[in-house]
Amino acid sequence: MNKRVLVVDDESDVRDLMVNVLDDAGYETEQLSGATDIIEQTVRFNPALIMLDITMPIVDGLEALRLLKSDPRTETIPVIMASAQARREVMIKSRDRGAADFVVKPWDEGEVEWRVAQILGPTSEEQVA
């Protein structure tokens, strides 16, 4: 079963931390520092899930989500949006555009792992524990 997660965030420290948490949980990860070529990179990596930051330069996360959900090659991939903007309207926009879930930064490592597992199911390491 595909346990690949694509992490898209323009902040390298946040991206690295999220990748470390997911790698330690047994997911295979790849990271992008922006969403300018999100469709091509998604098709190439073929993730089962995308963790997508909202506030990024050039192409923000909401626009990237719109692009992902409008392309037949990527429209069914679940997306968890991440943002320091905990405003209700941002969460509603994310859901309205097709996000599977939303996590508020700064996030707890266990919360991120739990939210991913809710969508993808546990990894083999989690099943043993």
C-alpha cells in the first residue's frame, strides 16, 4: 500500500520537522519548498497524501489545492492543509476547495502523525506498536 506523503512548505525548518516526524512514523516522504510546479511533482512522486502549507510565495496553498483538485491526475489525492492562520474562514475555504483536513501551526508531532494515519491508515511500524 502506498504510504508516500508529499510535504510542501516554504519554511525549511517546518518542512524538515514534518518530514522527520513522518519518516519516523514509517511513511515515505518527499518535500517541496513551494507549489509552483505542484502538479508535475505530485504526478512524479505519486503520493498517497499531501501536506500543504497555505502561506507560500508565488503560488499559495489554496491556489495549489485548487490546481490539484482540478487535475484528473491528482484530484483524488487527499490534502491536509497546514497554516498558522487559525481563522475559521481559512479553514472553511480549505474544506470548500477539497482539503481532507486542516492542522494549525505550531502543530504537535503526535497530532500530525495521527491525522495522516486517519487518512492513510497506520504504517507497519504503528501496527506492531
